[in-house]
Amino acid sequence: MPSFIGWVPTSTDDVEGFFELAPVSTSDVVYDLGSGDGRLLFAAIEKGAGKAIGIDLDAGLVKAANEAAKQKGIQDRISFLEGDVLESDLKKATLVFCYLYPTASEALKPKIEAELKPGTRVVMESFYFHGWKENKTIQRGGKSFFLYIMPPQQDDIF
Ligand SMILES: C[S@@+](CC[C@H](N)C(=O)[O-])C[C@H]1O[C@@H](n2cnc3c(N)ncnc32)[C@H](O)[C@@H]1O
């Protein structure tokens, strides 16, 4: 069960970078691969996403995020699962957020290609998928955010 990065939360301001690239609606099922304290998914629900699923290796963060969901009264729309993103089922996702090191993107590529439905959006913070051409990129707070729409376009230069 590899850990691709420790908990480095996205700043409150940078959270908006995900939604600038991928606005949400009630039909969205949003996943965060390495969900930390759940801040990206709480924002997704606040912005109107239908459902949200977080996956993280850290049992303490998962427990705290599920407790926060209960306190907010939204536990029927959001849940946090303890586990390895490489072993999690991503088939129900319509939108995937990811803030993990490049080693993770490499390991996740075949899984993402196999499991995500056409049209599913993937937004990466800071790190891109080597060999895939992004559909859109933005800079925010000194960071880059990359949007990919499935199936991924192969980048000709690789
Ligand atoms: C950089 S933090 C991002 C947290 C959150 N997505 C955010 O943007 O605030 C990465 C998170 O991924 C988790 N993580 C690292 N490797 C993982 C793996 N293989 N499976 C599941 N979670 C993992 C870490 O425990 C950490 O909470």
C-alpha cells in the first residue's frame, strides 16, 4: 500500500482552482484521491455536487472527515473511506480531484483509463499526467491546475 505523499492540505484559496476548471452540478459524483480532511469534497457539496467520496490511507483523517460530515448533516451525500487509491473502485466518478506526487499519477494512469467513463473530468493540482495532453490549465496562487477529460488525449511529444 504505497503512500504517495503525506497530508499537505490545499489552501482555502487554492480549493477554488479545482472548481474554476470543473464546476459541479447535482448529477456529479466527485472523488478526491487522497482526501485529507475532506476540504475539497465539502466544498464540492456546498457548491451543489450530488455525491462525494473521499479515499485516504490515514485512518485518523478519514474518521475526522466522516465526523465533520455528520456535524454538517450531509453524511448521506458524502463519505470518506480508508484505503489505497490504487485499490479503490472509481467507476462511479463523474469528477475526480487529485493532489498527489507524480509517482501517483503514473501508477494511477492505467486504472483511470480503465475505470473512468467517457466525459469524466480529472483535475490535478500541481502535478500533471506525463504523456497526456491536458484539456485546460490554469495558474492560481503560484500553482498550476490541470484538467483532463476522459478518454485522455495522448501528447504527441512523448
Ligand atoms: C497532498 S494531501 C491532499 C489532501 C486533500 N486532497 C487536499 O487537497 O487538501 C494527500 C493525501 O493523500 C493521502 N495519500 C497518500 N497516498 C495515498 C494512497 N496511496 N491512497 C490513499 N491516500 C493516499 C495522504 O494521506 C494525504 O492525506
